[in-house]
Amino acid sequence: MHSKPQFSLSAEPRSDYLEKVTGAAIYASDVTIPNMLHGKILRSTVPHARIVQIDVSAALAIPGVVAILTGDDLNDLPGTEIRWGLSLRDRPIIALDKVRYVGDPVAAVAAVDEATAEEAVEAITVSYETLPHATTAQEALAAGAALVHEDMDVLKDYYFRGFCTPVEGTNKFQQWAYENGDVDGAFQGDVRIFEDTFTFPMVFHYAMEPHVCIAHWKPGSLEIWSGGQTPTAIQRVCSEMLGVPLACVRVHSPYVGGGFGGKASVKIDPLVAALSWKARAPVRICLTSSESMLTCRRLDAEVTLKTAVSQTGRIVAKSVRATLNGGAYADTGPAIAVKAAIRAIGPYHIPNLRLEAIGVYTNTVPGAAFRSIGGPQAVWATESQMDIIADAMGYDPIEFRMLNLAEKGQTIKHDLRPIDVDMRRSLRAALDTLNNLPAPRCQGRRGLGVAVGATDPGIMPIGGAIVRLRADGSVSVSANTVEIGQGSRGVLRIIAARTLNQPLKMVAVAEPDTLQAPYDWGTGASRSTVIIGLAVQMACEDIVRQVRDTAAQVLGGQADDYELVENAVEGPQESIALIELLRRFNGMAAGEFLGVGRVNPNTKNGSFKQQPLFWETGAGAFEITLDEGTGAIRVLRAGGAADLGHVINPKAAEGQDEGAMVMALGHTLSEEYIYQDGQVVNGTLFDYKVPTMEELPDHVGTALIESGDGPGPFGARGGGEGAILPAAPAVANALFQGWGIRLKELPLTPERVWRALRDKKLTEK
């Protein structure tokens, strides 16, 4: 019997490297189609107001202006809905009776070029009747606060499983609670109680490519080229808005220049589609970065923790109250609020739990999904408090965590899958990674901080893929997972090549296209490798079965006697090229083998029904130094670790995790929206401070742990989000370990740190 061929990943680089470094890659913002008009959006200049009048006459008189869309046009749309949302149908395509934040779209212009469209936008006049506004969640929750939304139209099972629970007559779009065990009894026992409140800022996604969409409406059809992460969600919303059957709404997804959740679900696409309908022509709208800042951002949060610890150092009870500011429209906010409360548990087994999540409407930029929804907000609070407790009780911070971390297979929350990662191993790996990095050149005082996090990705196990093995041995993969820079197309190539035992160079992954590829829930929640990767593996396994069956029919014997090798089938007696196998079977040298893979809740004997499919975790160790004269923190070294089950593309996985660690330094050290009088005052790339190359750590490293027990292909679990969790609390903990100051508000700006140092020195005198 022949020996089974072994697949090996060649040194061939990622397929899109050459395209991207040479500028040949086509992103959504590069797409042009014949007779395309250019759109611009007029946005509200007031945070909350009724629209009294919109005068577009002067704008329409400008040569080259083709159409202007306002709220008055929405009732004429041919669809069944003019509002959309993920949990609440609260967002009109364009402002109707009132505006709810500075930046709310009020009118949209389609013209022959961008300059003309901009001129027309400036010519539109709008009169408002201002209303009271709220910028913070506390203001919106105060007695007598003006309602951002008067109606709560709850959707069920649309984007996330279940539905949210708003409170009518208030600004709460989500009110959720959970309790397990005897929390009050535990707090009254022989324990020490710690209560702390932490705040997390609004943060911009800062993708390199702003939001962009090209829409071409024609009677009975709609074609879209979108920079969004979730083409089937865009397809569904636009179908409802314009009355076009799903089968006739085609969404293309070219390369996307970064998303991080800010392009998940649906953003500007319905507006562009409606403008195309009004103009009766294809329309392109590409936002500026400042406009993208007014489109969505991470939810800011206030998280209050009350934790009871036994005299032996065991956490016996925890109460969490997470209040999140969701901005003017709910978007993913109801799910984010709940996730923040759950993720504040941490990777710890706590017998008595009380969780409360509140999502709040305010007159600010709408909140949205952002890399590990609710996770950074929650882990910032929990892991900061872990060090506070350890210090008060005389424990080393690492020792205290090791004492309380859940065992692999132990329950974190009773209705969720037990944790599937050994977090002690991850924490040790993060410390080892840090210690193995080159020693810092800094000669002054240094501080070391650690943190861990565990999140339950809200993955909908719905997705499919089609794989074709051609007569010449080449392979094509079709799926609707969007390439936003994370390397999904490369991972799918590797999975197909490995399962079919074909050279990587013979595998191509097609651009996502809702007309061609099977349904997929969306790109996010670290699900592409697990769900679509598994679908590709299943489709390829189907092809292998077909090839073996065909070989047995043509050559005789049993199907199990044959193996698929490079461009051939190998059997006990002979090897036959695929094209010759097809010739003998079909009667001509043509044809293909086609496999379909589908993932749903019944996959793997129904195990995909239980949430989460896997726990995404992260451990981090950060070493810092401090300029005591200015309060500026300098991160010297950062070490991380994550259990990915099986690493399909090591370089891409390392890049994702190290990139997440660096991204997290933004909200840790400098990033935040600053509001004054109801509007963002630092809403430009110049004023909004992200870390530059000079401010990055001298050395960053990550350990990728392969336990082989994930639910995805070859035992993989998702990655790329867990590494964003530990950074903020680890840096704050390092600040405390080195200088004895504890900050509970992010970002840790030089001014805040300097003031804390000054106050500490004053109290010591």
C-alpha cells in the first residue's frame, strides 16, 4: 500500500502581499463604474433638534447636481422599511423629523463630481428647533432628561440571537441582569469587600480606509460595492429599504482597508443605495476620516465592581454594574453592554455572581462593535481591581491570579460553555515571552504589570463555502468572509490546500460576492477561521470523497484504496492524473469536483448550539518606565500569549495579536473623543492622538499556544481579539507597581499621571 502524502506549507508569501505593496490591490474605495455619480452628506451641526425646514433649492440649481435625498423622500421608497437596526429598528436612512447627534446625516447630494457635490452641500440650508441634549450616560439617565428616541421598536433574532430589553420612557435601550448563587450571603460572610469604579473612553476605530460604498439601483435590482464587513447584513437591510428581493441584491466585497468592527453590521450602505434610487444612477460615497469619526466609535463605559474575597485569598462573590454609552443609535450596543458585564467576570471561577448591564442612548456618535465587544472596557476594570485586591491582602499580583484562575473545563458562567483554555499556562507564557525579549536600554525605574482576559465571542454558527477542484488540479474557494487585512483569504487557501493535499500555489480564493458565494453571517467575533474555515474543510472533504468514489468506479477496488495527491489520484496499482480520471469518467477531458460545506448549530452533533463556541483569551505582561516630570508613560516591552488551538498561519496570527496589543496602547495612553457643548472637538486625524511609531514599545512578542482542541479546522479557535484585552490594566498595574499610583480612568495621559504623582507626593509630606 502506498504511503499517504504529507501536506507542507511552502514558503510562498501571503497571496495579497504583492498586490498590496505595489498598489495593485483594489479596495472598495478604488472601485469605479460607468456613469458613476459622487455623493456627499450634509450633517447635523447641533446635537439634538427638530428639523423645521430643509431648503435644497439653491443646491439643486447648481449645474452638475443630479439629486438630493432628504427625509421627505423616505416615504416614497419602494421598500417596506425606512428604519433599520440590529436590535432596535431605530435608525432612519437619513434624518426624518429630528437629528440626534452632531454628524447625523440630514441630506445627501449626488453630483457629477465631488467638488460639485461639496458645493451643493454648502448651499443647503436647514433650520432647527433645538432640544436638550445629553453627552454622558449619567446625563441621559438623569430624571427629566430628554428622550433621544420616543419609541422602542425591538427586533428579534436579527443579527444577534435573542432580543434586547429596553425600558420604555427612558434612554435605556438595554437593561439586563443575571444572578447565580447567594451573592448577598457571600458579602455578609467572613470576607473582605472591595468596591471600585472604572471609566473607559469613547475610541475611534481609525481604519486606514474610511467608510465607502458604491450603489447602483435599477428597477428590480441593486448592486453594491461595499467596504463593509458583513455583506449579507447589508444585503438584507437594503432589500427591505428598496423592496428588491434578496436574490436581486448583489453585494461585492473588495479588499477593505481595515475594519475592527467599525464596518461590521450596516453603516452607510442604505443611505448610498437610497441616493442611487433617487438619482436613478450609480452613486459613490467615500467618507473622509473625520466623517468616519462621526459614523461610529467604541462605546465608553463606567464599570463598578464589588468583590468579596475570603481570608484565604479566594474570590467568593462578585457584583458587576456596567453602564455603556451607546450614542444616538443602538447598533450593536445592546449586545456590547451584556458582553461587558459578562467579560468583567474574568477567567475566574466565582461561585456567586450578580451582573447588570445598562445600555444608554445619548446625543453622541453612535457606538458600534469594536475588536472584542465590551471586552477592553470590562477587563480594564476587573484586572485593575485584581491588583488592588492583591496589594491590600499582601499577595503578589501573579500569585493572586494563579490562586483564582479557573481550571480548564471549569464554569465561568453557568449557562455558558466551560472555559476551554488553561489560563495559568497562558499567563506563564506571556511572562516568559516578555522575559525572553531583549533587555530594555532604560536605566531608570521600571514597573511590570500583568493582566488576563477571557471573552465569550457572540458567534452565530451560520456560514457556508463552495470549493471547486478543477480538471488541471487548480482549486477555487468561494465564501463571503471579507478580507479586512486579517488574512482570511490566506487562511482559507491554506485550509483548502492542506485538506485537498494540493500545492498552495494552485489554490485561489474569490472575492466575496453575495450572488456567487453561500450565505455567511458576517466577518467579526474571530469567526472566519472557525466557521468559514470549517466550511471550507468540509467542502474539501466532500471533494476527497467524490474523487475516491470516482477513482473506484473508473479503476476498480474500494474508495478507501485511493488518495488524492498533487494533481492526481494514487491507488494500489497506479497513479492517474485528475484530468485523465475525468476523461475516463465523463468521456472527455473536462469537468470538475464541487464540494459544499455548511456550518449551522447542528454541526459536530449539535455542539455548536452551545455558546460560546470557544473562549477567546489573552494574557499580557507589560514593562514601562515613566518621565516623572511630565507624567508620560513609555512602554518598554510587551509580552502576550493566546491559546489558538491550532495555528494555521503563524505569521498572520502573530501579526494579529501583536497588532492588537499595540492598538490597545491607544485607548491606554492617549485615545479618546473629547466632547464640548455636544460636539466632538478633536475629530480630526491631527487632533485625535493615536500612538506613533516613536511611542510603540521597543520590543513586542507573543506566544501562540496550540492545545489542538478548538472547534475549528484542525482544532483551531479564533484569534486576533484576545490580545487587546490585557494592555490597559497591565500598564496601569505596572504604574502602580513602580510608582504607587492607581488611576481608574483611561486614557493614562501624561496630565492625569502627573497629577496623580503630585497628589501622592503631597499626601506623603
